Amino acid sequence: MHDSIGPARLRLPVRPGARAFAPALALAAALAAVAARAPAQEPAAMPAPTLPSPVAEFVAAVNRGDAEAALAFFGRDGVVDDWGTRHAGAAAIARWSAREFVGAKGRLTPTRVGRDGARIVVDAGWTSEFYSGDSRFVFTVDGARIREMRIVGH
């Protein structure tokens, strides 16, 4: 004949001679019962990553739809490399942005920020009328200017 231990709902059979394990089994059964009754909790919200300047100001300009302010970060000789398509100079970046970036009501939501040498690497969710999906934005900055922004998969 087998004895049993634990709360009535979670009876665990105990073989004769296994009494030495009975306290551990009783504790395990009690913890399982408590866990089964515990309300599900939402995961804690992660704080937004802190972006360094000038990337933080650039992202803010993009997200508020301010193309003029966003484009000013590149100056006359900035470069955007969008998944291998290169746009060099203010006029080319402005045309690209009007079609695919700020003009497409783009919104960038950073999820992770890091550094790769002198470059600032931002993993982000990107949503726009042109394309939406996760991307990696790699910024090469020079003081308050963005010398290059590369957009790649991650």
C-alpha cells in the first residue's frame, strides 16, 4: 500500500521505504499548489534605451515628422546606406527621406543601443507607410553631425 503526501488536490504517492524524501515532495507539492493559484503577472516594462547625442535628437526629429530638422544632422556631405542602397549628399538624402523615411511617416522605436568602436548601433522597430520591421541603424557621428547612417537587418 502507498501513502500520499501534499495538499488534497495534488496528492503524490510515496512508496514504502521512500519516507526520507517525503518532506521534499511535500514542499514541492505545496509550491506547485501556490503557483497554480498565483495570478499571472505582466512582465515589467523595460526602460527605453538612452540614445547619445546627436542620435537622440535625430530620432526625436524623425518621430515628430520634422524632415528639415532630421536632414540637417547630415549636412551637405552626409551618407545614408539603406540596406545597401547608398544616398550621398543632402539632395539625395532628402529625396530618399521624402519617399521612404520621414515623408513615409516613419517612426523609430529603439530597443537596444550599443557602440561598435566609434559607431553608435541602434536596434529598433521601424514603422512607416513604406516599410515596417526591425532594423539596425548604425550611425557614424562627428560632433553634432551624423556623417553616415547605415540601415541593415539584425
